[in-house]
Amino acid sequence: MSERSIKEPEIFFDNQTGQLTSPVITVSKKLLSGLENVFKNEAVRASMDQEQVVYEVECYFPVEEGKKGGLFWGVSRIYPGKVAGEYFMTRGHFHSESDTAEFYWGIAGKGVLVCMDTNGQSWAEYLKPNSLHYIAGNVAHRVANIGNESLIFGACWLSDAGHDYASIEQNGFSVRLVDLNGKPTLIEAW
Ligand code: PA5
Ligand code: NI
């Protein structure tokens, strides 16, 4: 009888903290300087510390971007903060392969997932530890941190999905999430 070795895993994901440990992680940071025209009050954003990190994403890309049939894994961390009452949030995007879906799930902190379809119809749901969100194809998605701590959430998407930021850059979402008297409130943006 010949013995075969059992490999140790190379990649770890901590469900409590969102910490991804792998020899092959890509980290990207979004500073306030890189979020021009994302928030309603651009003048206030421009007057704030441009070096402030609003969010960062750690990704594990087991295959090259664009390859059909593969999966990508990412953990996003949005820091607490506001721009003139509007919560720190991700830019938001449709996927380039527009009909591809994605899973998000909450790990730590308090957030809201804002979605919008291609007709500009928007809706939102709370994102919190252990919440699971299926984001269908042709739905733009953005997350805001409504708490006082970091909001951490996981994501899994297709390696050929791609990110289409252009239409959100041009038209934005049809709703915005603002702090009104201490309460996260969804308001019409257009
Ligand atoms: O794939 C996703 O949807 C996420 O990993 C996002 O890319 C991440 O949350 C950052 O948001 P955005 O890409 O909109 O800047
Ligand atoms: Ni996405």
C-alpha cells in the first residue's frame, strides 16, 4: 500500500475578522482623493484630508481576470466616516459582463447595501454580520458604512465579470444614504 501526502492549505480566511491570509493577495486602497464626484457635496469632499483611506479591498484572484469559469474572492473594509452627512461608501458598479451575479456577506460592522437596476430603480438592505446578499446580474451595487466601526464584508464574483464604473460615474445611483438626525436615511438623489 503506497501512502500519498495530504497538503496543508495555503490560504486562510477568518470568518470573524475577514482576515485573508495567502501568498497571493492583491490589496487596493481607495483614498478620499480618488473619490471625486462620488459624494453629493464635492466641495466638502475636496476640503477633507485627501490621504484618508475610505475603503480597502483584499482580493484573491486564483485565475487571471477575464477568464471564463473562474471565481474571485474579496474582502472589503469601509472605514467609518461621512462627507457632509453622507456615509463613507464604495464607488459602486455594474459588472462589465452585465448579466453576472455576485454574493456579498456581512462579517463585521453595520452597513447598507444599495442596489439599482438598469432602469434606475433602487432598493437597499442592511448588511450586518452573517447576512448574505445575492446580487443578481444587471444590478449595480454599492455599500455604505453606517456605523462607528469598520464595516467588513466578503464578496465572491465571476472572474470574467469585470467592473463597469462608467455609468455610475456619469449618472450615480438614484438614491443616497445620509445621516438625518442620527438615523441612516435613504433619499432620492435625482
Ligand atoms: O466585487 C465587488 O463588488 C467588491 O469586491 C467591490 O469591488 C468592492 O467592495 C469595492 O467597491 P467598488 O468596486 O465599487 O469600488
Ligand atoms: Ni461587483
